[in-house]
Amino acid sequence: MNDTAFAESRRRMVAQQIEPRGVTDRALCEAMRTVPRERFVGEEMAEFAFEDAPLPIEEGQTISQPFIVALMIDALELEGDERVLEVGAGSGYAAAVLSRVAREVYAVEMHQSLADSAAKRLREIGYDNVHVLCADGTQGWAEHAPYDAIMVSAGGPEIPNSLLRQLAVGGRLVVPVGRDLRSQELLLVRRTGQEDYERESLGAVQFVPLVGTEGWAADGTPAVSPHRPEPTVVAPPERTALATLIAEEAEPLDSIDDTTVDALVERVGDARVVLIGEASHGTSEFYRMRARITQELIRAGKCDMVALEADWPDTRALDGHVRGRSPNRLRVPPFSRFPSWMWRNSETRDFVDWLVDLNRERPHDRKVSLHGLDLYSLNNSIGAVLAYLERVDPTAAEAARVRYSCFSPWEMDPATYGRAAVVGRMEPCESDAISTLRELLQQRVEYLELDGDEFFDAERNATLVRDAERYYRTMYYGSRESWNLRDQHMFDTLLAALDHIGPDSRAVVWAHNSHVGDARATEMSARGELNIGQLCREHFGERAYAIGFGTHHGQVAAAQNWDAPMEIMDVRPSHEDSYERLCHESSVEAFLLHLRNPRRPELREHLRHPRLQRAIGVIYRPESELLSHYFQASLPSQFDEYVWFDETSAVRSLETGDLEGVPETYPFGL
């Protein structure tokens, strides 16, 4: 290609990849058109330089895709007179673009060969307002600080403190952050005061690792970061004393079936919501003890409904079984999507059987109900709304069917729908989902007269379709937004179910520790994430009671990747700097630990300082456990009660053969 052809390729790149995605700043678009991107890749890659994708360069690094470069620079809001720091200069392309829209650019690159070649290219092209340094980029370039803007072109586990300090008050910092080496969230940080910063998510991205003293270590583990609260590593005598204090305050548990939890039930008091967690989605002891606590709360008259971290229509089928109502027919069998073992297991079935027997002896208005809080069931929820309307209002059903056809053929693969909507391959279905819900609510009075429970179920399914549509689009913009939307939906569903049952109703929530423990007491809060536990405490105050779980070692049912087969995996012994290790060193095999108002207040004070805590979901990667499964938390600020089992076993997943002989209406039947 000659210079004219390259210039035309750059023009098309801006016209097709940059401007249609919302980057329209004139100076920036002109810079993207004029900076010779083909000069910043190897000769053999020059003809591919304008593709909508990152490209490899030397030292195992990459040159970011054009849109990401434009997005990051656009977020810096440059007007032309700024001093800018770029971290991770690579081949020098982003620094070159920055040099066209800022006064001075200081670029730091850790690889000497890349720094030398970038500096040479920039000199040859004539960009003399770019200065290149080979150094640890996580430390910035203090000599020329403060900077009006900082752009980090590599992903770190946290925002380097040195870069925050070198940012001028009023300045902007764009940086990819994530504890997963394979993906990050692109953050825009504004310094609003000497110690004040505001954060905004720009979406999910994938960058090469930011290696340095305040980023990743060479072995792929987080390096020490001065600004991040480190685990409280206590000397052996102090740790021994704290473990002894835990042992003295612990209420030992015998067998789960025979142990007494009367003291715990008494401590729950008049709580409107009791949130009972789990440290994994595949541990038998967590499920069985959670069921035992719930049974005692029901017997004590402190629970009218159990809300699961499960899909609404699937749990509605379960609720029909436990309350003797006719089951809804679903498009997809309940609890059959990945991870099926999360609820399709013998531990859950035992609780369901117990609840069936209990409800059989109760009048209709005192039967304990089951409700699902989650929003993944787009297909089944669409089917449930249409089935309801076909029964009560065929005309409205036809209108809803037309609107919901927008999701075709994505109902079975909503993640693909979200991606297609985000990249512009199709118009989002948001307005169709909202219109269907609005029309359903407009007929509320008429529909309620027919069957209040059936209308409520349809309303929640229509709400779920609306929120799921947003969720599957949002998940491509950033992890914080999608997490918050999901937990807000679960909290709103919980409130709706309590309101439907009655003003004096009380609920037990079954969900993972990461959902039920107060997010403000964990590093989730620093990422701008909230959860059900936080929302319940803000809404109900002292009438929200959170119970967490933990273990030292054993086995767990989990998968190595999403949609991979379930395995029975060994759980590694807990990290030496974790809450779990303190509990293990208490030498009490299983116990309850009261944290809200312990008998000895010093227990709460000593445990309050942040430590590591383990969280295993449906995915378990023991080979990268510290990175993948530990996070910072303050246990007594997170939970009111903590349940400990030193050694645990895996849940028993129910296969078809396990269900032979049960009634055809049994909700786990295949």
C-alpha cells in the first residue's frame, strides 16, 4: 500500500469504527485520521493496522484496537493545553495520537526495546512533544507531575496509588482495572480534591497485564500496592490469641440435624429479612445448615417465605409443588440451565420435601412460599407472561407476542442478544419489554380480580424480562453495572414478594455470601458494587440479619469454566492471612460465631480489620485461588453471624436416575 492508500484506510477507520460509536471530538478524530497507525506495527502487519482489533507487537505486547484508543483519549476531555502521562507506551501509537490533542506527552514503557523503538518512530515522524522513558509505569513519572490527564494502556489489579498522587486536582485518569488477567473494567477517575476521587465505568475491556510494583508481579500475582488495604498479617502469638478468642466465643455445633440453634433464632429477634449465605454454590454442609436454620425460623413463626438466588419461573414451579398449586408449564425444564447442581441437588430436595409436609398441615394463608430472585430466565419468563395473558386476555396476549418477537431468535441465548444489541447488529428490545410490562400493569385491577397470585407471577415475569434485557446489554459495558443491576433486581423482587404476602410478612433469603454480606464491608464497595445485603441493611436497618458461612478445606461441586461439566474438586486449605485460617486455628470443628453484639466486644474489634476471605461460586480454579477466589472484607461489618465448618463435602447433584418414583409433578423431574 502507498501513502494515499494508507490515508484512505485511516479515513475509513474513523468513519466506520470511531464516529459511529459516539467518539466525535473533531481534534481527536482528525488525529486518528492523520497519525500513521501503519508505522506503529511491524511491516508485515501494516495492511491490517486499521482493522477493528488489537494487533501483536514485540515483547508479547499489543497495540490496542483503534476504537479503544479513541474511547480512552476521548474520556480524558483534552482541550489542547494539557500535560499528559501515558503508562504502557508499547509501540508509541497512543502517545502519538495524544501528542496531536495535548501540549506535552510523557510516555513510560517497561520494555527497553519497545521504549527505544517508540522514541525512534516518534522522532522520525516529527512528534517532538512526546517524551519516552523506560521505567516501571505503575510508579508514573514523578519528575514531571502533576498531570492534567493520565492514560494507562495495560490492565492492573488495582489503580496504582502513585498515579493517583501524580494526577492534578481536576485531572482525569483512564485505567483498566480487574483481578482477572483476562478481563478488566475501564475506569474513568476524576480527582475532585486532595483526597477525593470520583469513579465512572466505561465498560469491559481486555488489556495486557500492567506489570510493576503497584500492578501485577511477573508470576501473575498482584504485587504489593501501597494504596490497597493489605491483609492484616499478625505475628504468631497475636494470631494464636485471636484464634483462642474465637474458640472461647464460638458456640460449637454437633451434627447438623441434632444441634440446637435456639440461641441464633433468639438473636434474629424481629428481623423482617434473614439473609443466609454460603461460601460456595456446591457445599453440602452450607446447604444443610442453611435449611436447618430456616426450618427453626419457620417453626418459630419468623419466616413466611424463602427467597432463592434462583430464577423466578423455575422457583414458581417449586412453589406450586410446596403449596399444592398447579404447576406452570415452562418452555425449558426448571433448574436445567448451567449450573444445574446449584439447586438440583439432594440437599435442596430434602428441604423441599420437609416444606411440602409442613404446608400440608397449614391453612392456605399460612403456607410458606418459595420465590426466585434472579433474572437469567428470559425465555421461561417470556413464555410465562404469554401463557398468563392467553388465559385472561387473548387480545393482550397477541400484542405481547408481537412485542416479545423482538427477542427471537435470542430467547435461548440472551447473552448473544446483548452482544448483538450493543454492537448495533439489531435494535435493542428495551421499549418492547417496557411496553408489555406497562400494559400489564394498566390492567392490574381487572386481572387481580381473577387471581391475585397468578397476576403477581405474571407481573414479576414481565419485570424480569425488562430487567434481563437491560442486564444482557449492560454486561458488555462493565462488570459493576451488570452486577448492580442484577442485585438491585433481586432486592426489588424481594420487596415485591414481601408486599404481596402482607405488611407483616418475613423472609429468609438463600444466596451466596457475596450477595448477602454487606458489600460496604468488602472491596466490592471500592469497585462501586452493591448487593442485596447492603440494600437490605439500608432499607430495614436492624431488622436485616445476615449470616455468612466458611470452611477450611474439603470438597466442592464446581466447574473449571462456565458451561463446563460439574466436578467434585478438592478445596485447598485456607490462606494463612484469611479469616478462614483464624477459624481453623481455633481448633473447633464447627461452630456459630455471633458478631453483631458478642458477649466480649473485643472479638468484634479484633476481627474488624480487613483480612482475606474466600468465595467459591460455581467456578473453582484452585491453581489461581488467591487471585480468583479471595477478596478483602471486614467480617463483623459484613455479617451478624458466622457459621463455620472446618471440613466440608460436595452437594449431591440429582441426575435423572435419582428421581425415579417421585410424582410426575415433582419440580426436579426431567
